[in-house]
Amino acid sequence: MRNLKRIFLGVFILLLVLLILAFVLENQQSISLMFLGMAGPQLPVSVVVVLALLVGMLIGPILGWFLGRTSRAVRKRLV
């Protein structure tokens, strides 16, 4: 049973890596994003999407932690 789980995990990770590789290889067109009138550097679409994903993965937990702290503080004041 343990070996079966390892095999499934290995296959899943391999498929995930192949999907990410296909995404990166298919999205090599360079784009320049504009924000508040400022143009960014020319980067491939895949780099922009991966950077947006990483920023979201950092901001999400920080925001959840901050909102959790404030809701606990409000509950303490109500009790």
C-alpha cells in the first residue's frame, strides 16, 4: 500500500511537471504590462503568469493571518 501511494505521488508530480513545462513552452510570446502609465520590461507570458501566481501565494496566507488576528481581537473585546 505504501509503495502504491509513492507510485501515484510520483506519477502525479511527473504529470504536473510536464503540464508546467508545456505551459512555459507554449507561452513564449513577449509582452509588456502597463500599470498606472508605467510600462514594465518585455517578458514572456509564462513568466508573468508564474510571477502572479507566486505573488498570490505569498499575499494570500499573509492576508489570512492578518484577518485572523483582527477577528480574534474583535472576539476578545466582545467577550
